Amino acid sequence: LREDRLTLKDVPCEDPEEFRRWLFHAKVQFAYSTGVAMKEATAFFDAALDEKVTFEDLVAHRPAWAERPDMRLFLATLQSLKGQAASKFHLAIENQCAVGSGRQAIRVLLQSLTLKA
């Protein structure tokens, strides 16, 4: 693990409890990879989980420091979608998210896996 790099484990698409653990792990890895204060980085990530924050605001209200880390989160999320079960989530992210918005990608995953459970 290196600051400025972000690699996530494969998304567990079948088990909501495993996905919850994956999400926590993703948040911690994201925060570490940003190089900013942990509190600021986790608050940025947590906005993806907060339904009071609109989907559009996940991009519109992105601080300047977060543009590259959000892109890394987007790429890492796409790369963590493996196997047949994950293909529909990849397609949903592709169709709904602004390119480079990791927070939107996390929101799409969260909504898709929550609805499925």
C-alpha cells in the first residue's frame, strides 16, 4: 500500500455483510491514499453513503484536493468488479456516473447491492 495508489479487493457482489466490510476497507484505503488528513478524507468518502447528498453533488461539491483521489477511487472501484455477477454493476456505473467520480461509483454499488439484498 502506497500513498497515491489505491487498490481495492474484489467487490463481494453476493453477500451484503461482506460488502459492508468491503466498503469500510475501501474507505480506509481511500483515506490513506489521499495524503490529506484522515478526518477530511473519510468525510469526503462518507458523502457517497449519505443519501441527503444528491448524486450530482457528489461531483459538483468536490474539493480541489479530491479530484485525483476521486478518479483513483473510480478506477479502483471499476477494477474491483470481477466475474459475471459484477458485470451489471460495472454497466450501471458506466451508464450513471460522471467519468472519474469514485463517490458516484460507490453510491451506485451501494444502491444496487442494497436493493438486491
